[in-house]
Amino acid sequence: MAKTAMITARTEPSLKADAEKVLKRLGLSTTEAINMFLAQVRLRKGLPFDVRIPNKITLKAMRDAEERKNLIECKDAADMFKKLGI
């Protein structure tokens, strides 16, 4: 099928540039990535990923991680599982 429909969208230049760098490393053009996204929307009949508003606990964990506070360091996976009680 011929690709003749056009999509026009505005975005921040830095967001576009950063995304294009990632896509290039994946071997995709922006057009290919958009087509892949739209194909997944059609296939799943919705967004191909969860879209949620983080709760208070998640927001605190995200802030703590950004500020590098209240972090628990582990020397390896076994140590992490031990500290998690798994």
C-alpha cells in the first residue's frame, strides 16, 4: 500500500534530537518509528505501553533516586535479593 498520508506534529527540538539519536542507534528513522508506534496502537487498540500517574510512594522514590538519597547499595544480584528478602 502506498504511504501517502502525512502527519505533522510539533515537539521540542532537544526532545526530537535526543530521540533521533536513540532511533539511529536502533537502526530506525523517525518515520519508521512513528509507523511502528501507529501499527502497535492499531494492533492493541490503544497505547502500546501503560500510562499512569505515579502514586505518592512512587513519586518519593523517583525524587530520592534523582537526588541520590535513601538509596541502598548492593554489591551484586545475590546481595540485592538478600536485602529485599527474596
